Amino acid sequence: MSPGNIITVFGSARPQAGEADYEEARQLGGELARRGFQVCSGGYTGVMEAVSRGAKEAGGRTIAITSTFFRTQANTWVDEEHAASTWQERLFELIRFGEGFVACKGGTGTLVELAVVWEMLNKGVMAGKPFVTLGDFWSPIIERVREVEANHGSRWGEARTRLVRGAQNPAEAAAYLAETLAKR
């Protein structure tokens, strides 16, 4: 694995093949793979399966960080699986593997992943890794947090520069990650 080569994608386990959120994640996987990225995800169903499937269909390589906590098999599109013991260990392994991140539409699990990555970037725990949200789903939350930070004169990273970038489609997300990581 070369530095800057792995993008971790977060998203819901609920979407199924043929549904809009699944197909968008599948397209994202393909866009990332065509730009030379390996795709890392939680390895299960929904967005995780779709992004892995899209990457494999485009000739890419996929990594899954699963957990014995969930007692579930990784999806069939996974090339390399790493099993964590706990939910928390899995979360931090997903973050550790990624040189960049994409948060797709999701529920509370995806919200936690988004918040932890954002906070690690904000506090400088993790230096300058690009982070993209796909679509408008997370925009109201991100904008509200930015408003609160600005109103309270925060001195942390988000107050100085935007740490989370929105992308309207998979191609835009993948292009931003490729461009940003190429500058490193």
C-alpha cells in the first residue's frame, strides 16, 4: 500500500441493490478505483457493499474492517478483511487505514464516524486528511456546528479552514480526494 492510496467510506448498512443510495455508493467505489484508490469500508451490507462492489467492478482493490461484535460475514466484494474485537476498535481502524474519507448518507453509526473523524481533524489529532460528505444529507448538521463554532470564537481547526467538504456526486468527491492527496 502506498501512502494516500486508501479512502475509507462510511455509510448506512440499509440500502439494497437498485436503490438510489446503494447505486450512488457503487458509483463512488468505481470513481475511487479508477483514480487508483483502494476502498476501505466496514465491509458489511448497504453502502459498504455498494462501494466495495463499485471498486471491484472498476478493477480496484477493497479492504473491510469488520468486528466480531457484529457476528456478520463481510460482503463478497471484499479482498482483504481485518477483524476488530470491539465496535470502538473497528471505528479507529477504519480511521487509521484511511488517507481520506467519504461520509455517505447514513444513520447514527455514520453520524458517529463523521463526528469522530471531524473532531480528530479539528483538534489536530489527525493531520490534514481530506474529508468529503456525499450529497446534502449531512449539510444541515455541518452548517449548524460551524455556526456554533463561529459564534463562540473557537480557536480549533474548523474555525480557520473548512475541514469537511461537500460533494454533490461521486465523481466530484473522488476528484477532490485525488486532487488534495496529490498535493501532499
